[in-house]
Amino acid sequence: MSLARDVMTIAAVSAGAFFFLAGTVGLLRFPDTLTRLHALTKADNLGLGLVVLGLLPQAASLRDGLKLVGIWLLGLLAGATVSQLIARAARHGQLNR
Amino acid sequence: MSIETVIEIVLAAVVLTLGVWTIVVPETFSATVGFVAYGLLVALIWVRLDAADVALTEAAIGGGLGGVLLLGAAARLRDADMMADARPGKLLRAGAAALSVLTAAVLAGVVLLLPDPAPTLAPAAVANAWATGLSNPVTNVLMAFRAMDTMLEKVVLLLAIIGVWSLAPDSAWGGRPGPRHQADPRGVLAFLARLLPPVGIVIGIYILWTGSDHPGGAFQGGAILASMWLLAIMAGLADTPLVSHRSVRFILVAGPGLFLLVGLAGLLFGAAFLSYPPALAKPLILGIEIAMTLTIAATLGLLLAGAPERSTEP
Amino acid sequence: MLPPAPALDAATTPSGFLLVLSIAIPIAGVLLAFVLGDRYVRLVAFAMVPLELAITVTIVAAVPHSTGPLVYLLGAWPPPLGVALRVDGLAAVMLAATAVVISAVAVYAGAEFSVTTTKARAPFVFWILLLAVWAALNAIFVGGDLFTLYVALELLTFAAVPLVSLDGRPETLRAAIRYLLFALLGSVLYLLGTALLYGLHATLDIVLLSHRIGAEPASLVAAALMTSGLLAKTALFPLHLWLPPAHAGAPAAGSAILSGLVVKGSFFIIVRLWFQVMPGLPGFAATQLLAALGAAAIVFGSVLALRQERLKLLIAYSTLAQIGYLFLMFPLAFNGSGHLESGGALAGGLLQAASHATAKAAMFMAAGSIYAGLGHDRITGLGGIARVLPLSVLAFAFAGIALIGVQPSGASLAKDLLLQAATERQQWWWAVVLQAGGVFTAAYVLLVLAHALAPPDKPVVLTGPAPRLGDVAALVLALCSLLLGLVPWEPYLPVPYISPPDLSGLGTLSKSLLPVLGGVVLAILLSPRPHPFASSVRWKVAIGMLNRFRRGCCAFSSYVERGNGVLCEWPAASTCLLMLALLFSVLMLVAA
Amino acid sequence: MSGVTVFGLCAAAAVGLGLYGLITNPQPLRKIIAFNLLGSGVFLLFGVVGRRGAAAGMGNDPVPQALVITGVVVAFSATALAIALLLRLFQTSASVARSGRASPGDDPDQVGG
């Protein structure tokens, strides 16, 4: 049982780490703000989600598990809002790089 | 070398790289962003040092509110070169670099020379925890053993507010701090500012409450409440209060005031100034912490809002 | 397990609760005034000042009757876990000086900072900060824990900085920023030292540390870092870049507090550190370096004071010189067995601090009255002022005479004590510096008085009413400083026997006259502007002969000014700070 | 134990970095950032000291932790005060310059937005 949990954790967290890596590379390499944002939100939403998913089997109690999911949801909310704001600012031409 | 040491070395290296970048990058705005990232990663170091209370504080201040403060200033001072001193010459910079490296080297040497096993007060703090009934030793130190420092620190916060307000133009004295923020009421910021505060307030209160037994406490909780308030202000849902308003003033002194009153009660009726009778210790400390959380939230929010700029008359 | 606390400290002493009140009452005043708001601020301050004064008097009266220091254990927790407050004789002297100066400033500022509907901001800030400065200083004087002292020191900085920029002009804002940043740099270095000390000894209590500390390299580095950080906050040469603009820019009552008291806070912590935490560690060379910086401060501060055009700046530079004077006691307290001895030299230093606090506050208050009366404070435009503002000029004169060290002022007793220590320790060079310091002081005081007593070029028109009550407060403060030498100091300070001042003797007369005469000569030689001294024919002849020499002196003083300009650049000053920290580490390591 | 040493060296380096920035950076805001960096190095040193003093079932001595929390609050207040001074100086010198030149410059109130 614990082996299955560990395998799932390793798989999901590795996948999450991969998305973070890809997102970071994209953030550094993509040419303009909107595409960079695209890369960043992938890392945030999917990467963080997968990491949280991977950690859930390791949670000691239901409360800890709920806290983990709460972190993911708050991360999603913040990420979505901030990317919206940045994208709007970029479209209005305030960020020219 | 264990995997943990490798992670720690990588973490330290990333933190230092960010630190170097923060210092040498030419644009002030980039330096500010670098500092925010630095602060968040330093919070991770605190976790690795097994100091979760400090990690929370560092994340709330170094990466959070401190970042907001610095970013706001960087945005407002975008082309403020007139305030800069002359750029020091190459020779001076080399000298300063040499001296800083030397100082860091001396410090590093001293750190390596610290005695082993290290002297510690942890056993004493744990052994005396009975006096308060709280099982978070950091809260015990802050609220009981070294309560004087905490009280003076709250007065420092109040003086910072007075110092910031003292910079108001005479015409705006008693008015509202900072500019009035306008945001699209159906925009995403306003949406967030409606959605997040209920959650944030619950989390802030939870962190205050859990601080008596687990990592957390008045300062960390207050910082979260302050950020919720600031979010509402930035989204245009709320305005900064009049600084002359009596209730604002009252909230700002509630924490240190209650602290002082409980302390004086201990002087008059109890064992000593800032001592708590063991039976009442927990409720008294919690009461002070609740008042302090409110005070801290208001203080941090107003510190970020800045000096009064708009006079009482519209 | 940790060794138990020494028996001396194990319990609160009977009147220990007074120490708590000495901090709690001004804090209560701050909180109350803040809530009640603009209209009642001054009222709260006026209620708190006598209360706090009474508590200080009680503490000072209680100290001689106690066998050791008065002790209070906060929360009944003994150190190292808890924090203790302690008052010994040194702290009592500083508490008393603070109480006297703040009370006088409160009387002085009563009229200037009254609340009117049009300007409520400045009075609100001023009165609250006055109480906050008091709370912070008392916490520094009675605090027995190095970290509590850090918080108190920050409290002091936060109370002092807004006083500088109270009028909101760009120059004073700039001065305030510079002051704040440099003070923060200093306090971070201090905090770094406390971190190291905690890592070594797991306590920050002053008494416990003094038992545990040894000549470990880490302790010495910590001490060096803390010392240099505190020197930055005390503005000892060459770390003085922030002081003159900050002290000259504040309103007069604020300047009196800043110059008279605020710099003494960090100075007092240095004294605690060197004399109580680690009397055996610094070694000969470090004490000599400290006093050498003091001597340089005397020369720089005095020469620059003589070159100022504005009275307030002159007084600010005089503070720079007087701060240097405070550091001359360190080598003189260094005895044959390699310890800093709490003896006559320490008494002299503390006495000098107390008399400078009173005299300098009085000087700034008098200068403020003069500024209010004339609408300017150009020194060359002071002619005739003695006739229209006699009280202000008298207060300035008394304060100046007290600073010069004319019998029976506190400064003269301090000088006697330090000179005696110099003879005992066979360090004649500091005796020379001590005497020269008196001559320099006389030079800039006499320069101002000569201008003030000179006949006016044109009739003097007062732009504002003369603040009578304020001038009386300044005068009382100046008289305090002038009579400090007559106070029986034995219960508080380790004063060795000194023959009582003999006011009529020939020796006394010459001792008082010599610095004055020397001062006249120096003032003529070093001040670049035309002199009121030079108006009489006889002087003209003398000066004609001296002219070449005078030109040389002027060149010297302009070099000093240029050098000062370089040192007052931010990078240079902060580099000096680091260099001092490293230098102190090296000197202490070599001595250990 | 070696993790503690790593962070101890990291703290020393952060102090050095902060000092260098504070000395050489001409802009006040950058000085404030450098001060914060310096401060975080000092706090980390406290943390390392506390971590070394782990005992009695605690991973970190609570006393230095409490000192750091107090110190962080003080440093934040200092930053806020310094920035307020800076913004006010910016406003006043801008308005002084404006009235001096009598030409329409940037209104500092509008820059913040």
C-alpha cells in the first residue's frame, strides 16, 4: 500500500517539476509578455496542481490534505488574477518588454 | 553528502545569486522584484532551519508586504535620479567590495568558530512553559519571557506610523493617506478583492489562534489581515480612513495599550510587571494577541498607505 | 545546564518597580496622546512630564540607599530567560540629566508647539515624540539586556528622525533620510554583534555576559561590530556625516533634544559594553584608537564650528567636538592590569556627558529664541542682539562658559577628573588634548558672544516676540550645567577625592582664564570672516603682525573643511565605518 | 550539522552583499533594499545560532527566533519610514523645482496611480 502511494507521489511530483521547468524555460525564452505569461501559468496551474496531487497521499490527516488543496486553489486564484492584470497592462502598452 | 545537504547548498546558492542580482542590476524596479523573490526563498531557508514561525514572518514581510512597499515606491520614484548621491568612483567601489568581502569572511570564520555543543536556552524555555499554558515556545518567549521587547516593538510600530504621518503636508493633516485607487468594478482585481478577503480573514484568524500551540501568532495573522485590507483598497472597494478618526487611533494603540495595562495590573496585583497569574495566563495572552493582531493589521496597512495626502474636505 | 544567575541579581529590589514606571509612564503618555488627538496632546505631555520627573527624582534618591544597583525582573523571570532592568549610579546620573533637559525643553516648547486650527501637525508630532524620546532613553539607561537595548535604540531613532524633518523642507527631509539610513546601518552592525554573543553564551544579559565572556575571537569580533555600530549612531568622527544637517535642521526644541540627549543613548551603551560587559577585553590599543578618534573629532568639530556662518550649524559642529571629548575617558580608565577601571576617568566622562546635555540643550534653545527674534541666525548679523534679547544671550553665554570648563561647572570637574587620571596613567598626551579641547570650545563660544555683544550696524528689528518663559528655561538649564561641579557626586559616580573648587584662588583664576585667552587667539586665527575683535586699533596692530600666521591658519582650516567634505560623502563614511569595525577587531584580537 | 554551516556561510555572504550595496549604491531606494538584504543576513545568522542550539525536542532555540521576529518587525517599520521620507522628498523637490522653473512638470501625485 505504501509502495503504491510512494510511486504515485514520485510520478506526480516529477511531472509537476517538469512543468515548472518547462514553464521557467518558457518564461526566459519566449519573446513577449503574453507568451511568457502563457508559459508561467502552465507552471503555476499544472505544475503546482501535480505537486499537490503527488503530496496528497503523503498527508497525515484529512485536515492536512484539505490544506494542500486549499494552497492549490489559492495559487490558481492568485495566478489567474495576476496574469489577467499583467496581460491587460501589456495590451495597454505599459510594459514594452 | 546527503541529499538534504545538496538541496540546502542549492538553496543557498540560488538565494545568494538573487542577492547579487538585486544589488548589481541597474534598474531599480528589477532590483525590487529580485528582492521579493529573495525574501520568499529566504523563508524557505527558515523552514530548513526548523524555524517555522520566522519563516511565516519572513514570507509575510520580506516577500509580501515589504515587497509591496518597495514595488510601490519604485513605481512612484520611476525617474527620481535627482535624489541620488554621486556614483562612487571605481577605486572606492573596489575598496568597498574588498572591505565587504573581508567583513563577510571574518563573519564566516566566526560562524565556523562558534562553540560546539552550542549553548542554548531551549531547555529553559520548554521547562518554564507551564507558566503560560501555551505550547508554542516562541509565543512564550515573545509574550512572557521577553514580553518587554515585544511591547517596545509595538511602540516602535506606532512611532513609525507617527513618523510617516508627520510627513503629511499641513493642509492634508488628518486626511486620508495615499491616492484614491480606481479600478474597473467588474474587473478581475475587484473580483479578487471580493472573493479573497473572506478566505484571508479566516486564515488570518486561524494563524493567530493556532499561534499559541503551533507556528503562527499575532504578527503573522495581522500581516495577512493587512494584506486583505490593502487588496480591497487597491481594488477601489474601500478607501483609506481619515487619520484623525478616533476609532482609527484607538485601533492603532489597542495592542500596546492592552499590553501595558495587563503589565501594570501584574505590577499592582500580581508577581511583577508583565507577569501573568498561571490560571489566567492563557486567556490574558490570547486577549493581548487579539488586540495586537488588530493593531498590527491596521498599522501595516497604514504604513503601506503612506502619509496623508488628501485633506478632510473633498 | 546553565550556571545560576549571580546572587546579586536574583531578585527584584524593593524600589525596583520605579524602573518599570520610568519606562511605562512616558509610553502611556504616547499612547494616550495619540488616541486623544491634536487638541489634548500638549495637555497629556504637560501631565506626564511632572509625573515622570517625580519618578526620576525618587529613583535617584533611592540609588544611594541601596547596596547594589536597583533591580527589577520583568515578569519575575530571572535572566538569562527573562529580562532584568537595573539602575546603578551611572544610569541614575543619565536619568536625572534626561529628566532635567526634557522638562526644560517642554517648558521652552510650550509656546512654540501650541495647537492652533491651522497647524496641528507639528505640535502633535513634537509632543508625542518628546515623550517617546524620554521612554526610549530611560529604557536604554535601565535596560539590562543587550537586545532590549537594541529595541530601545531603534525606538530612539524612530522618535528622533521625524523631529529632524518636522518642517518638511527638502533639505531637512534629505538630512532625515541620511540620518535614518546611517543609524540603521549602525544598528544592524550592533544586532550582528548580539547574534554572535548569543551564539557564544546563550544570554544577552549584561551581568551574566560579563561573567561568561572571555577572550574568544568571536566575542571580540562581536564587540568590535557593536562598538562601531554604536559609534555610527553617536556620530563620532569620522562617522558624523548625518549630524550637522540633522541637528541644525530640526526646530530648536528638537535640536536641543537631538544634540543634548539622543546621541548620549548610544554613547551610554558603549560605556555599558566596554566598562561592564567586557572591561578586560578591549586592550590598550583599542582604547587609544577610540580616544584618537575623539581627539580628531575635537579638532575637526571645533575648526568647522569656527567656519560656520549660521549659529545653529556652529552649535551642531560644536556637538561633534564635544562628542569627541566624551571618548577621551577610555584610555584614561585603562589600568595597569589591563582592565577598564570604573574610576575617576569614567566619572569624568559621564559627568561630561551630563554637563554637555544640559549646556548644549540650553545653547540650542537660546539660538532658537534668537532665530525667532531676528528671523535669521547669521553669526555676523548678531550685532546688538544682546541689548534686545538679553536673556537669550545670557543663557547662551552661561551655557558656553559651562562648556568651556570654567569653575564650578560640571565640565570643569570632569576635566579635573580626566586630567588626574591622565597623570595617574602617565598618558600626558591626553592631558594636552583635554586642555586643547577647552581652548577650542572657548574659541567658538567667544566668537558668537563677541558678535552678539558688538554694536549693531543698523538698529535691530525683532520679527517675533521674545519668548520669555522659554528663555528662562534655557537660562535655568545653562545654570544647571554651570553649577554641576558643586553637586556631591560620590553616591553615584566613582569620584576619587578632589580638592573642593576654590573659587577665589589664583590657580583657579588662571585655570579659567587660560582657555579663554587661548580661545580668543584661536578664534581670530581660524575664523575666516571679519571679526568684531578686530575693530579696535590695538587689535589691528597685533593682527597685522600675525597676518601671515593667520593666513596659514586659514589655509589649514580650509583644508579641514575640504577633508570634512570628503568624509561626509556617504560612501566614504560608510567605508570608514566598516574599516573601524575591522580595525577594532584586529586591535582587540592582538591584545587578547 | 553541515546544513547549518551552509546557511551560516550564506548569512555571512548576505551581510557582505548588503554592506556593499549600502555603501556603493547611489540611489536611496537601492540603499533601502540593500539594508533589507543586510538585515536578512543578520537574521539568518540568528537562525543559524538558534538551529545550533536545538535541544529539548526543539529544532531551533526559541529565544533567537523570537528576537528575529521582533527584529523583522523593526526592520519593516524602518523600511516604511524611510520610503515615506523618500516619497515626500520626491514630492517636495519636484514641486520646488516646478515653482522654481515655473514650467509644468510631472505631477508626482499622478505618477503613483
